[in-house]
Amino acid sequence: MGERPVAPTAPELVLETETGSTVMSPSRDYHVGRDPSSDIVLDDVRVSWHHAVLSVEADHWTLEDEHSTNGTYADGRRIHEWGVGPGSEIRFGNPSDGPRAVLVDCARLATEHPSAVFMPSATGTFRQPTTVRPLPTRTVRIGRGGGNDLDIDDLMVSHRHAELQALPDGTYEIVDLGSHNGTYLNGQPVTRAPVTPGDIVGIGHSVFCLVGDQLQEYVDTGEVSLDVRDLTVELDHDHKILLDQVSFPVGEKCLLAVIGPSGSGKSTLLNALTGQRPADRGTVLYDGRDLYRDYAELRRRIGLVPQDDILHAQLTVHRALGYAAELRFPQDTEKAERRARVDEVIRELGLEQRADQPIHSLSGGQRKRVSVALELLTKPSLLFLDEPTSGLDPGMDRSVMHMLRGLADDGRTVIVVTHSVLSLDVCDRLLVLAPGGTVAYYGPPDETLPFFGFVQWPEAFEAFEHDRDRDWAGEYRDSLQHEQYIEGVGTPPYLPSAAPAAAVGPPPKAQSWGAQLGTLVRRYAATLSADRTFLAIMIALPFVMGAMARALAGGKLTQETAMNALLILCVGGVLTGAANAVRELVKERAIHQRERAVGLSRSAYLMSKVVVLGTITVLQAIVLTLVALLGVDLDAPGGEGVLMPPLVELTLAVALLSFTAMMLGLLVSALVRREEVTMPLLVLLAIVQVVFCGALLKLNGVAVIQQLSWLVPSRWALGAMAGTIGLARIVPGDLTGDPLFRRSAGVWLLDMGMLVVLSLVFGYAVDRLLRRHEPLVMRK
């Protein structure tokens, strides 16, 4: 088992057995036997404790029997020492049905199957199969619950998920049955594809491999490792390095904290490890599987808790998690199943006493627990958290970190980016990033300050700031800690893909577009109805604006009152619509980004806003108009409107104006970066509507100004209302002589039609702006 002094020229081989595969390097020997400390363990009574050894002689491999009781058989004959190579079949203990092993050329596998995981035992995911079945001779239906040939107890799996079909020629193919979360072959989504030995089929948290004459299932239980190798990220426009060859291993059930001064690349590293913004160079191995290559499948094994809360604070804990479960689990999941999983997560995080309490009434630490609970619904194996203790007092800080310690101990790998150094002692490993995105230290937290030569953390951070020319990464590479905690950790061999990874698009939707829309509408309506302040404003605003318009209108629209009454209706319609929407997207940006990354439809999200806010806005507009004009003599010619009764036309115009203003408010909300700037912009929006509506200034025929006014909704709404009552007749003059104020069916329909066009234009712009805020991988 010792290292050889001369580098051998024998090829690297893969030894495939019924329990997995072993990559054999020619630099060492490999012992086979029943002894658990053997390199290849065969749990069969016919196999001796120390049965045989595989070693290299110059340019070839040799199999030598170690005086086993029942013998070793190569190519059908009993041997004591025998030259073996690619294609050799070996039996241990019995020539016909003893444990079987086949040798395969590693380089050939890498060339012929670049996207497959061909070395199960070289990855943590494939240590020991969860179940082993004989290869089927007929079609096998795979799904969750009863009625399937192969049942998977996993809420990420649909009831009728996929079929493994046995073909007449003895080969197999996998067929997706319209599942909601997809079926994957070697990490890529497929609807129908042939399956060959060495391929892996991913369904939910399970993967299936064809090994010999068996179908082996491996279930991802959460105990996974992460191996980060030479991650490098640079900005496209100026080639500035944000991460510089960052490497470190993360073991099972490990709690890793990532710290460093501002600008050291902590957020960049988080995005690279979660696949939100893949690194430009380097690899991330999820239990030996290339995360970027297999990201389409593995993305659902990753939970991410951003710094901002990702739940609607007005909802109760149980209700918020219930809506999240609806959006993340397959559409055919029963309500009782979803509720059971929500209750299970609430118990796991100790939130039973807070389940029926509004989230906004919880402490900072409890709110963070709820955000973590949301991510745990789908049982991720990797959990990432960005600044979970930001803004918390020291007691809450320690409580949150102990919660993360417990989550890791329960069988997850947890990585937390933090500025706090108060509770690093509960972590297994600490990664310190230096300015420039390099590794200054990786190892146990209690060895960090002695390594840097400081007593307290402020001294270390001051050194990062002041000693920018110091080679922090070089010092660590030359240290004993680097040798012990990075080089000395055995990591699985990795065969790089011979072909580039396929482009990864948005994840599959757990629900259909219509089902997502229904859930989002119900959740948004519940959120708004729980916000009493918002409800009070929504109810009061149309009555207040309507009363102002009625006071100006008096009992009849006259030359003195008509223009002012219509102007107030325009301002009221704009304010009610825009005020409803101007905060709604920016305040939910973190929520939308996270939900989009796990399969939320952008258009369904936007449409839920349009449906709920549009309904409220139209109702407000109706109340506004009726309070202002019901019972008022509108003085329309002949008491008739252009196409309908005057009050109906005026109500339609105000309602459509309010709806268009609401869409404009959503556009503003999608444009801004902070919620606090929306109110000043709302005031500016109202002023623009007043100036460019045509009630105060002559716009027709004024170059540039006239064209700009076409983008202002109140311009068209005032024109429609003016045409309905014949404003030019009531208030003669240059202002009312505007062609858009003319009383005719064509002009009135043009005015109303332009409001519809502006609504569609604003809606399209909002959709594009929402896309701009999504993770890079979602925009490909």
C-alpha cells in the first residue's frame, strides 16, 4: 500500500463491482477482502478476510491471490497471479456466482461518456445503494404513492413521474411522464432517452444506475460533501478578479463559516457555490458530481437563505410556509401531505408556539428561523445562508448559529457567510477570504487567530485593511494548516467532462402556470388583507378624492367647475392606481428572486399583481367616480355620452386611467432599488400627470411637449372624459379645442385604446425589468 519510487506507466483503471466502482491509480496497491479496512470490501462469506491484491508491474496490472480459501478466478480460471487489464472479469470465492468485478479503462470512459457519472464509489452520493433490484424485463413505472411499480417517498416526485422501459433488444430507455420537477439523465433534463450502463437517472432526491444485471437506487439523505477547486470569477467588462483560485473541501455534516473584510468576495463565492453566478474557471463537486455540469438536477438539492427575509411578514408562520409549499411541491401533492411537511419543519425549528403568529411580530432570530424553515421544506442537502445574524443582538446571534449547528448535525452541509465573529466556535471549519478574493485561511476556527498572530478579530481585520500588499494567500499555501486541512483531506478523483456543460435555463415549474397564478393571487390577497394600514388607505383614498371632486363640481358641471372636476378625477385616478403599486415589487424583490430560482414563473408573478391590484384599483375608481358625480348634472349634449350613458363612460375612463397608473406604478417599483424612494417618485408622478394632461397647458401643436404627453395616461383619460360631456361646448377656448377632446366615437375610442396600449407597454417593461434582477443563470 506504500507509494512507489518510480512512476508506473500502467493505465488508470476503474474496478466495477455490484456495490459500486473504485478508481485505481497505478501509484499504489489495492487490497480485496472481507476486512472492512480493505480498499475493495466484498461482504460475502465465500470471500476471505484478506483475499487478493491488485498491483502494478511496470506497464500492466497484476492480480495476486493471497492464499484465499475459495480462490480467485480471472477470465474463468483459478489464478494465483495473473496479468489483468481493461475488460478483465474477476470472480472471488466461486467461478460462477462469486462476487464479480470488471476492470474498465478510465480514459476510455471519460472519452465515451463525458456527461455521465461513471465512478459511483468515487462520489459520496454512490457509496452504498439504498436498494438493489434485478434489472426489469418490462416497463417499470416510477412515482410517489401507490399504483407504481417503484414508489419513492419524496414530495419532489410526482405521482406518475417516469417509466424505465425495457426494449425488445435488451436495452433500456427512461421516459418522463409529464412530471412537474423533471427527470434527469446524467444531470440533464430529458423527456425520453436511452439509458446505458454508467448512466444515472435522477428523480427527486434519488438516482438510479444500471450496474451489471441490477438496478441500483441511491437516495441523497443530505450527508454530502462539497469540494471546491480553483474557483475564479472575474468581471466581464474590466477583467477584475473577484475570486482568485479559491479551493477548500467541506465534509459531511459540516458547518462552515465564511468571513472576510468588505470586497473579499464573500457574496461572489456564495453565488458561485449555489450556481446563481457560476465561476468562470474551476469546479464545484457535489459529492463528486460536477455541480455546474449537473446543475439542472442538483439545483433542487440546494437551499439558499438570503440576507433579506424571503417571506411575507403580514402572514402567519404556518400560512406563509403553506403557500411556499404549494409553489415548491408538485401540483399533484395532496393538501394533507403539504401540511404534514410544513408541520414537520415547524417542529424541527422549534416554531410550534409561533405557528399562528404573524411573522412581523416575531423577533429577528425567530424570523430568520422561518426563512430557514421555508428552505428546509424541500429537504436540501446543502444549505447556504447570507448574513443570517445581521442586525441581531449577541444573544440572537448565538441562538441562530446554534440552530445552524443543529441543522448540520441532523445531516446537512451548512455554509454561512457572516460578518459576525461572536459564535465561530460552533463551526467545524472557518474560511477567511482576503481582499482580492484569495484564501487567507481554512481550518478549525480556534486555530485562526494564532495562525495570523493576533489575539482579537478586530486586529486581524485591521491588518487586512492596512497590509494590502501582504501575500495572505501565499502564506497560507506554505503553512502546515494548508497541508493538513486542504492537501491532507482525501478528495474523490474527478474526470473532467470532454464536452462543455449544456446551457442551464430556468428550473421546471412544480405547478402549471394557472396553478401558480391561483396560489400567488390567494397569497397576495391574504397579504394585503392582513395589512390594516394599507386597507385603511385603500378604502379612504377614493372617498377623499371623490369628495374633493364633488365639492368642485357642485350640483352641475359648468364653465367654472367642469375642468377642475375632471382634473381632480384624473389626479384621483392616478393617485389611487399608482399608490397601490409603487412599492409592491421593490419590497418583494428578495422573495421574487428566490422563488424565481426554484421555478416560479415570472409572468405568473406579474399577473398575480395585475389581477389583485387591478381589481382593487378598478373598484376604487368606481367608488371615486360615483362619490364625485352620482347625482350631478353632467350637462352632456342631450344627456347622452358618445356611446353609452355619460356616467358610465366617465366611470370607465377613470377606471382605465387608474389601471394604467397602477401599471405605471409597477414600472416605477421595478426600476428603483430601494423602497424608500418610491414615495417621492409618486409625488413626481402625480405632478407630471397634472402638467401633461392638457387641463393647464396647451399641448396640441407644441413640438416635443405634445409627443411627450402621449406617454402620460391622464392625457388620454381627460380627452375621453372631455369628449363624453362635450367640454369644448361647456368651456370654450384654446385648451378645450384640443383634437383629443373632440366629441366623436373615433376620438373617444382612440383615447380609451391608448390607455390600453400604455398598460400593455408598461407591463412588458416591468417584465423585462424583473428579468434584470434575476440570477445570471436564470437569464440564459
